[in-house]
Amino acid sequence: MPFMVITRRQSLLLALSINSSLFGVVSAQSKVSESRLKPYLGTPSLVGQAKFTFWGIDVYQASLWSSESGLTPEQWETKPLALDLLYLRDFKGVDIAKRSIDEIQAQSPLPKTKAQAWLKSLEVIFPNVSKGQTLTGVYLPNAGMHFLFDGNYLGEIKDPELSKSFFDIWLSKQTSAPELRKKLFAKSP
């Protein structure tokens, strides 16, 4: 097979076309998310978006939605909101659940029995995801959370403490991804 030489200009154009394609997927996904979130948020408003990368590997594109135009990082837990994750690679549902509990524990250690119960709740609800699929969590203050998979209802967890701790993974000041949090709240006052 012959070696192919690519000029700087060709590589730049290739990079731009790949980024444009990703932006198109994210924009299309945002429109789908907005229509699917209306039953939960009324008129959903995009608060911010960011790509999460771990050790140089793209994991997901996160979008934070709220029904409130004044959602702030200091008071998010008092407002209904949704976090939409467009996965950029494949993951098993049990691995997503385990990583979620690890992130919760890193912020605030849990008694072993509570951690096991919460892990079981998340394992039951999270499906395996493939690149291009979305998992959306809808946070309902003092009530719990609902989950959608590619816009279709998955189920709910009626534990307000688990729900807040789960969303703390991304939205708390103690998050392991502070730059992601900053971008998710980009349009907040």
C-alpha cells in the first residue's frame, strides 16, 4: 500500500470537516433533547454544553437544560433540570453505574450499605450505551430523578438524596471535572 502524503492545508480541512460533523450531530441532538424534555421542563432552555474527555479520550458531550432562565451554579439543586449525555464511545450500563458511585464517594463518602443500595438502583436503570446514543437524567428537586434513553422513558428513582448526589457528579463545586461544570453553567447569570 503506498504511503499517502497529506499537506498541512488538507489536514486542517479534514480537522474542520470532522469538527463540523460533530457540531452538526450535537446541534441535531439538542433539538431532539429540547422536544423530549418539554414534559419535564415546560420550555427547556440550554444552559451550557461541553465535551468530557478523560486521558485524551472523548467520552461524551454533555448538555445542561433548565426551565429557569436564571439557573445558577449556587442554586441548581432547587430547580428542575436535565443533563443530556451524548456518548462518544460504548459503555456497559453496570460500568456507568459503578463510575457514578465512585464519583459520588469521592465527593462525600457513603456508608457501605447505602453505596451498595445506590449502586443497585443505578445498575437496574442504566442500559448499555453505544457511540451516538444519549442518556438523559432529569432532576426533580426533593422528588427524585427520571431517566431517558435516546429520548425514550427508562424509569425513575424516587430517592431525593441519591438524585442530588448523582447530579452533584457534574454540578457540585466538588466535581472532579471543574472545567466541564464551568461550561455547563456558561449561560447562567
